[in-house]
Amino acid sequence: AQKITQTQPGMFVQEKEAVTLDCTYDTSDQSYGLFWYKQPSSGEMIFLIYQGSYDEQNATEGRYSLNFQKARKSANLVISASQLGDSAMYFCAMREEPSGGSYIPTFGRGTSLIVHP
Amino acid sequence: ETGVTQTPRHLVMGMTNKKSLKCEQHLGHNAMYWYKQSAKKPLELMFVYSLEERVENNSVPSRFSPECPNSSHLFLHLHTLQPEDSALYLCASSQVLGSLYGYTFGSGTRLTVV
């Protein structure tokens, strides 16, 4: 079974508008971490934001925020005021933390975001 | 410059060739990783090294052979590959194994096996 599910293979957004990229996860661990990465066409993976399972507040980093809904096991990425440079693949990842889990994140299949001028 | 440098950026090799991918980081990170990214598939973890010791090997075929001579360098030696091995191979590093603030990735090597 997939641990990370990104249901949107592709998303389009108008420049300066906000966009939400969906991510749901599956774990029985109480302690885990959720990550979002951006992969531009150049190939490198860029770390965007992190949310710990015990963090009470949603993580924010500049224009990025993570809408963490623990009961629904969702960790959607919200990008506000989209810019043309935001066009890229976006990957959600989860790291289940010990005991019993692996330190190594599991990645979703990704969502391709295209920002229109 | 991401802090993790991978060479070459592109590689085309025949199925009988032997080649190596190189990854280098000078971030002072202690853990390094090889990932395979195929079209329309999730990132697949291949190998994990922590303090130059291999800690995880996810059932990768023996035609892929990693080497970590020191904490700054990681190699992936390739021999007798198959066309389905064509993919983007990403190297990553983190301060410690499974670091809280995520990984730093390289730009990848785009490998084509002909």
C-alpha cells in the first residue's frame, strides 16, 4: 500500500493566485515527519517545508504553508501568490520515526504545477 | 549550486559498459543517499550511508554497486545495465541519518542505457 498519495498528477494556476497541492499519508506511528520538496526542470530537489506530527501549529515558510490535518492524515501544501518560477514538480514525503520506523522518508509520485502568466 | 554536486549530468551507456556516477558534498553532512527517479514513479531509495557505513540497501540489483570512500564522496558504479535502468539518479545528503530538516539533493545524473 502506498504510504504517500498525491492524487493530482498536474495542476494549473494563474500567476499571483494561491494553489493547494494535496497529500495524504498512511502510518500507524504516532511520531512522524512530513516534508515537501520542489523539483524544477533542472532536476535538483529543493526542500521547502517540514511538519512534525506533534507540532500544534501548521508550518509556514514564506509563501509556503502546510495545511496539516492529523485526523484526516493530510498534509496539503499551500502556495500563496504563485510566481512563474513556482512551475515545477512537487513531492510530498513522510518519515516515520523510531521506534519501529525508518528514518528514511517515503516519497509520493509528485504533482506537476504550471503557473500561467 | 545546491551544495551537493553530481557528475556527470548526463550519461549514455551501452549495456556492456562500466561507468560510475559521482556525488560530492562539502556541507559537513554525515549521511548520503542514492535515489532512482523513473518517469511517473515515486522516488526509489537505493542506498544509504551513514558515517561511511552502508545502513540500508533496498533490494537493488547487483549491477549497481555503491562506494563511500569518505563522508564527502559517494559513488555509484554501474555495469551491464538494462534499458529499464534509464532514469534520473539523485544523490542526497543530510546532517545526520533522517535529519529533521530534510535533505539536500544534487541535480541528478540523467542516465540513458542503450
